Amino acid sequence: MKNWIKDNPFIDIAIVTVVVVLSLFGGCQVTVPSLTEPTQRVTRTQLEIELQTLLDTAEMRFKQIDRQESFRRELLNHALLISQSGTINLYGLIPLALSVLGAGAVADNVRKRKVIRNNLTEYVKTVKENPGPAGDSA
């Protein structure tokens, strides 16, 4: 074996170089700072998931803005109709009243989601700080 090493020094160097390069670059994943948590580093797949989540959230917010603007436009149209004609259109006010109720339900659900998310975040933080016994599944 020693003779083979002495007879083939460049092959030995090539083998060592290949092993070092493969161990350095083959086992490491490339990471970048997260979009939501800049202190945390994420891989390409995690970054794609974060980006899709942000895009979905932005799309949902645009839909909320569209609903609010539509509601405001509907309310303004009814107020304009009442001020011009001096009469109240009962059939036009029913959808408006239902829209007001729907907007209240949406606002209430958003508030409840925030409370649930805050409670869940505090619960997870408490569990991480004070883990229970190993056999405790609750």
C-alpha cells in the first residue's frame, strides 16, 4: 500500500481533494435570511413556502379592501338615493342591513382569530420554556 501511495502521488492528491470538496459542498444546504424572521435562515423550499404564504395573505387583504370599498359604495348610493328622492327604498335597505351584519360577523371573526393566535403563541412559548414529563402527551 505504501508503495502505491509513493508511486501515484497525484492520484492521492486528487482523491483527497474530491473527498474534501464533496464533504464541504455536498452536505451543506444553501440558506438565506427568512422573509418573516430575518434572524432565521431558510432553504429554497422554505423560502418558496414563506413567499406563497405572504402572497396569499396579500391577496386576502386586497379582497378585504374590495369588500369594504363595495360596502362603502353601497351605503353611499343608498344615502344618495334617500337624499334625492326623500323616500326610503325598503328592498334596497334589506341587502344593506345584511351587509352590515356580515361585516360585523367578519370583524368579530378577525378579532377572535387574533385572540386565538395570541393564546396559542403564549401556550407554545410556555410549553417550550417548561416542558412536561416525557410521558405526558397533553
